[in-house]
Amino acid sequence: MSPSDQEPIQPPGTEAEMTPQADHGEASYQGSGRLAGRVAVITGGDSGIGRAVAIAYAREGADVLIAYLNEQEDEDARETARHVEAAGRRCVLMPGDISEPAHARAVIDRAVSELGRIDILVNNAAFQRTYESIEDIADEEWDYTFRTNISAMFYLAKAAVPHMKPGSSIINTSSIQSDKPSPNLLAYASTKGAISNFTAGLAQMLGPKGIRVNAVAPGPIWTPLIPSTMPEEKVKSFGKDTPLGRPGQPSELAGIFVLLASDEGSYMTGGIYPVTGGTPLL
């Protein structure tokens, strides 16, 4: 099966509603202790890219806090936790809206209080909607997109940095949209451009502390965000315009997130790393 078999679903969408099912590395990812003893906070970790990262991190030896939005995503979050715990690691689930500064601070506080420390912050959660006309975008939705996609990264990083030791890592999920914006994703693409600049600036600010900051820029990745927020005709052809001719799976991003969090990436900071199926991001 391919995305051409997918029926429209309501946002935010769940993994169970996807046809075909996405691959998060459940059966394929094998760890080698590269994150042993570390603690990671992953926003949007209930599904999609966040779930793939959580599975990989757990199998590499990290305990994980999964931040996700609300009860609509509870089942997905519990499934992610099941995989983390099957790897012998602890998983804390924390629903709530990270666009609110107080909740973002509470996420970091809970990670430190329950898991003892924070070594890795993966700012992955995002809000996306599609519109054909700027007049159709409500002022409130424009503001919410920015609060969720970029302001939350600031709130979370600001709260996490005082707990981070040299060697810690912040990884932000940007997008190919930061370089090649689609007009019908105006708000989302604008935030992704901001994330790239935030990443580059924060890396320079935190370099003297020994904290590295990078971003991963995915291309078309098959996650619940796609069929729940994009027009049906675009979903049917999703990823076919890449040089590889297909959408990527969340599992295909796990490796770069592990590298950037591990000691193997110790001289990598301030970078934007594309995982796009061959579409250039220069």
C-alpha cells in the first residue's frame, strides 16, 4: 500500500488511522549503548518522527519524557511508552500545550524531578494547517502556529539549559519548508525558517557552555500530520516528487537524531541536516 490508499482523517490524526501504517523502527532499530544513562525530553513524541526518536533513544540506553498535546493522542503516547519500556528504559508521559510558557517549564521540571537530569532536548512538536488564501488564515491561528512551532522551543530551551551539563544536546525539527516554502503552508513554513535561524543563533550562544544545538530538516515524511492537515489530492501523491520517488518513514530519521545527541556528534553544532529523499536544501 502507499499514501494513495489513505482516506482523509481529522487533525491531529493518530497512527491507527494511517494507511499504510508508518514505520518507526519498531522491528528494525538496534541500539548500541550510545546514549546510555542519559535523559531525553521529546516533544511530539507520541507519534511520527517523535515516536521513532523515542524508540531509538531508548534502545540506545536513554530514559525519555514524552510531551504531547492532549487526550486525543493518549493511545499513541501509551504505545510509544510501551516500546520505550520494552527496551528497559523509563518513560514519563506528559500531556499539555507547550505553547504556554508555564507548561513548557513544567515539562522540564518534571523530567528533572522524575528522571533526575536532562541531557537531550528534542523540540519536535509542530502545528500545521493548509490554506489557499492568506485571507483564510485566522489571526489567532497564525499566532498559535508560531507559539507552538518556535516560541515553545525558546520556552523549553530556556528552562532546560540551567540543568544541562557540557556534552548535552538540543535538537530542533525544522523542515525543507524552511528553504522551499509551499504557499499553502504559509504559517508553518514561516516558523520553520525561524527555527533554522534560532538553531544557528542558539548554537553560538551555548557553545561556551559545551551545549550543542542542531536542527534536522525533514522532507516528506509519512506521519499523522500529513493526512490530517493536507488536501486529499496532495496526500495521494505525497513524496512522489522527490528524487527517491517516495515519502520517507519516521524510522529513516532516527539515525541523525541519535548522532546529534551522542558523543559521535561532539563537534557538530549550529547545523541544519536535511533528510529529504534527495531534494536539495542548500
